[in-house]
Amino acid sequence: MKITLLIFFLAFFSFLSFSYAQNSPVDYLKTHFQKPDDYLISKFKEYPYVLLGEAHAIKENLEFVHDLIPKLYDAGVYNLCMEFGAFEKQEQLDSLLTGETYNERLAKDMMFYYNVGWAYQEYYDLYKTVWEFNKTLKNGEKKFRIINLSYQYKWANFKGGVRNPENMSSVFYLGTPDKFRTSIIQKEIIDKKEKALIYMGTYHVFTHYKMPILKMNNDNFCDYHGGWVGSRLYEKFPDKVFAITFHTPLRSKAQFNPSYVSPANGEIENILHSIGTPSVGFDLKNSPLGKLRDDSFFSLCYNNFVMEDYFDGYIFLKPFKNLHGCTYDEDFFTGKTWEEIKGNFPDPDWRKSNNIEEYKEQIRQYSDIQERYKDVIQTSIPSVQHGEIIRLNNFPSKYVAPRNIDIWLPENFDSKKRYGVLYMHDGQMLFDADITWNHSEWKVDENISELNKMDKIKQVIVVGIWNTGLTRHSEYFPEKPFLKLPKNIQQNLLENSLQGKIQTDSYLKFIVHELKPYVDSKYSTYSDAKYTFITGSSMGGLISIYAISEYPEIFGGAACLSTHWPGDVNRKDDIIPNAFIEYLKNNLPDPKNHKIYFDFGTIGVDSLYEPYQQKVDKVMKIKGYTANSWETKKFPNRDHSERSWSERLQIPLKFLLKSD
């Protein structure tokens, strides 16, 4: 009996373990992997109407749809319904797609008729792709169609002022756009009992999801909008509609700073990165990926919002940082006058242009994806030349706000070996200049890898701790010196640079009591102070010297580059730096088992540092620091930038991490 029970429990827990593994997003993707085109085509086996939502003017999305045409046809899907085109031109379009010759000027002019600013070649080149495909078909075989879902809106009728029913009905004189589009789908697809890929902007393909609207007098301040094409189809045919979104940045709750955030709080890119970032299609509906939490604008008015509340399926082609804008076509406007353009200029109440050249520049700028999505690109997982990055998204803390953590593992990382750990502040600036706000980086992976190859330093992993932007100063300004300042200066700092709260000690508690235990538990590290180091620049230099002084039993070395001794550049006196120096007199760690590095340049902000650093150097000598335990270096003609810090990073690395 006991043996039988034991076997039962072992089998039961084995089943639980297996189920848990199968239900993790990574394992789900590994076992349900489909190429994006295969994934989308497979949905037509069950659903006659598959909706695909895009963020506009992204080249990779359009290329995917181009390549999909013959595969749709082979699957018995003969229609691509597009938002991007006017139904008034449908007869001309049908003739173009089945004609003996292709008229490229006509293709562009039809798109111009729909939207005078839609000068992106990949959209109207879909006409050519379909025409070329139809030419491969035999006589008598059914031709593939593109069906225009929109009509030409009369923006010339918009009289300015606020948008109201009178204004909008004069512009959208054939009815609201999505009601009209749904009627075309009904007539051209549903009534004919055909299948179709319905391709529109992301919002228009919402089905079960309803977009929140703030209503001040509703009990929960919310109302919900569900008038999209997808919503209308879903209401009539809930079992025949499947909605898929391309990997698309989502509006943030703030709507500015940042404007966009990564879906599922960045976890989709993180998960795909962990398995090599393949192009893949997958279900959100009833899948572990659908259970990923999302806190974007779309989660407003919803409790515990997750990705399957948003869409049914997902297509991931590339990370945001690798996407490109569509091709702007100067020839689109050939033969068109400014009077003709501005007469039907879309959204004239918020999109302003005084002449055709300004308008063209607006169109070009919109397809600059690196600029348009810079907020979300800056949160991308860095690309490194050496080693590997592990991203911890929104690492939680009871002390400070959650933040991203980037853990860099060196080349040939061996979990059976043990490594030191270098904690670095401003973690988003360390590895990849292509995604940083100023297109500059510390080149941490290059510098450490070069020193490793020469066997100049101990082997370490790097933990890049992101700052949160707004609270950076309040987390990096040493707290105990702050509390020694006169009350009026404290108040001024709180109001002008510390966001109303000093939280440096909380930030250090986060590192020491939450982040470090996690790192030591997950990776093969030496956890003692001899192998634990902390580094930063500017305000990051201040928090680094403060960290080793507050936690000498945790950190054995600190590198403080371009240390921002003034603390606040708006003050012209020495009260703040003197408070820092006084703190160091009483709190510097024992020089027998600690190493500290300082440096500064001579250009820009760095030009302020030398007199304060000289005072600090005197304190270092008084406290017993010698060449074995302390270095201060001056770098003439070097400024306050990641470029300058990357150029000299090997110097503090060799000093702190010198091989035994």
C-alpha cells in the first residue's frame, strides 16, 4: 500500500512539474513553434475571417503581407481586404490586378485618391505583387483580389474648431469609417461566402477588446468603445473571426515620457530573446503568452489586464530596434499641386503644413521608426559583441520602483565556475549605442572581453541596474550627507531635483538585500566583498562611493568616474560638496581590504570637479589609502560622456579586478 501511494505521489508531482514546464511561455513557444506565415495561414482552417493589425508604415509588416499572397491563395483565401484604399476605385483596381500590363502611375494615383499623404511605396506595391501573382494563374482560374475598404473622406468640408458630430459627418459623409468598412466586407466577402485576410491598423481589428474612454461622471470613470471593424464582425460572427496583431509598440498610460511601451511590459521581446529571437507566430488566446500582464494604455479601466484580453494571436517578426520604415516615394506627388493636396489634407486640425515641402517632410519623418519609437527602442534588450545579456524586466522591490536589470555573462560563461560581480548604475547606457538616448555607450562587453583575453582581470559578470529617469537624482544623491545640509537647501533640492523624496538608502537596500541575493542565487558567483564591486559615473560616481562606505562588508571595490561632487550644478557655493567630503572623513571603509578609484576630465561639467577631487584625495591619504588601494586620475581634454568613460574604462577595471 505504501509503495503504491509513493508511486502515485511521484507520478502526480511529476505530472505537475511537466504541466508547469509546458505552461511556461518559453516552453510553450518551443513546443508550439510556427513560422509567422504558417501560423496565420493555419487560422483559416477554423476561421473564414482573419484580421491582421499593423502599426502603419513599418516595412517588415508590409513585406510579410507581400510574401503571403501565394500562400493565401493555396489555402483557398482569394481576398485581401485593406484599409488602405478607396472603394470608389474598386472597379479600376480589379482591372489593374487582372490586366495584361501593369500601370504603376494608376496604382499611385488610386492611393493618392484615398489619402493624399500615403506616399509609402510598399502599400501600393501590393497591387503589383498581386498583379504579378495573377499573371502566374492559368486561364479560368480564380483571380486574387485586393478589396479597398475605405472611401475618400472630404476633409475639405472640415470647418475647423472642435470635432463634433456636424464636423465629422461632413467629412465622413458615407458614414463612420469602420461602419462603412464592415459593410464592404459584408457585401464582398460574407455575402459571397468567401474567406479573407482583413488588413488594417491595429485599433480597427479589435474584436472582444473594447478601448477605454475616460468618463468623469461614470462610477469607475470609464466607458468603453467597441465600434471597430473587428468589434462589429465579432458581434455578428464570434466563432468566425480571429484577430492577430503584429509586434507593435503600445501607447503608455502616461501618453508621453514615454510615449510608447513594449507589449506585456517587455516580456514578449525578453522571451523571444531567450530563445534566439526567431520570427514566430503564436496564440495569445488560451496560452501562457496570453497570460502575460500588460500595463500599457490599453489596460486602463481593466483589472489584471493580460495580453489575451487584447488580441487572439501574435506575429513577431523582429525586435523594435531592428524594424525599418516604409519607403517614401517622391514620385507619389508627380503631377500633384499643393492646392490639390491641401484640399483633402487628412486631420487638418492637428496636422499642420504650410506647403508641399513641409508636408513631404512630415511623411518622411513618420516613417523614421528609430525616431518614432525611440521610447520603446531604448528599453530594448541590448545587442552585445561579446558574451550574452539576460534581461530581468521590471525587477520588483519593496524599497524602490521596479526597473530593468541587464545581466551580462562573459563569453564561454561556465556555470560550474565562480565569478565576481560588477554592479553598474545607469544600466541602460552600458552595452548598445544603437538604443541609448544619446547613441553612446560604455562598451562594457568590449572592454571586459579584451582584458579577459589578456588575462588582466578577474572573471566577472556585470549587473547593469537601470535608472528610472525621473528618480535618478533622488536615488543617487547620498542620503546621509543630504540630511546634514541646512533645511532650506534640503527643501530646495527636494523641490527642484529630488522629486520630493530622497531615497538613496532605499536604493542601496534594494541592491544589497534584493538584487544581490537574487544574482548570487541564480549565478555561480563569489558572494563575498573581495569579489563584489560597484561602479558609476557622474551621480553614479557619488552613489558608488556612498555604497562602499555604507556597506563595506558587501562591496570590496568602487570605481567613481567623473564623480559629480557639486551634487547640484545650480548652486555656486561649496556647501553640498563639503557635506560629501565630511561624510567620507567619518565613513570611508578600511583601506586594507577595499579599493577605490576616482577620475575626472577637463571639459564641460567635468571641468568643475578637480578642486573637489583634490580635497577628497587629501581625505583618502589621511584615512590611510595608498597606491595599492586607491587611484585618482585626471584625463585632459575629456568630457562628461559615455564615449569618454568607455575610452578609459579599462583603467579602473584593471585596478579593481586585477588578476591574482
